[in-house]
Amino acid sequence: MSFFRKIFRPKNPDSRAFREQRAMELHGQAIRYVTERRNDTDEIIGRGGCLSVRNGEFLLLSSGEILLRARVEELRAAYLLSGDGVVLTAPNLEEDGKERTVIAHFVYYRK
């Protein structure tokens, strides 16, 4: 990321530019596991996988299947406070546009 992009990054989380930038930050990130909150408990719905952006769509691939496919401009992504995952909320195109919220936990790589 260039110096000027770091200074002048979009600040409004509802803007298209912010959502596109966040999706590109997540592109290529390796996933350890994916959880979804159901009835006040977090259930693991996938292990392994990655996050990807293709043709204006954001894909969450895990356990050999697409768990979430959404348009980048409709995706809301927020990092966990610990920094080891991200909360993804979007209409899932795999389920005819049903709103879905999942938590993708990253693989930890020491740098």
C-alpha cells in the first residue's frame, strides 16, 4: 500500500471505497476455522480455507465448499479486537440473498 493511500484511506464504513479496500485487505488470507452464532453458542461450520475476491464478489471458502459469496459493495467486514479474525456480514448469494453473519479466524503465522 502506498504512502498516500495510508494517509487518505476511506473513513466511512458504509462507503463503497471502504468496503472494496477492506475486501482487498482480506484477499488471500488463510483461514483456520469459521464459526456462526446460533442460539447463543458459536458453532464451527468450517475448517481450513481462504478468503478471496473474484469478479467483484467476495468468497469465503472453507471445508471444500463456499460458505459465503457476496458482492463486495454489500459486504460488511470488521476485525476482531484481538486481530486474529474478522466478522463478515452480507447477503449470501449461495442462499438466495439471505443475510448471514460468520466469523472467520485466521491462521497464525509468526513474521
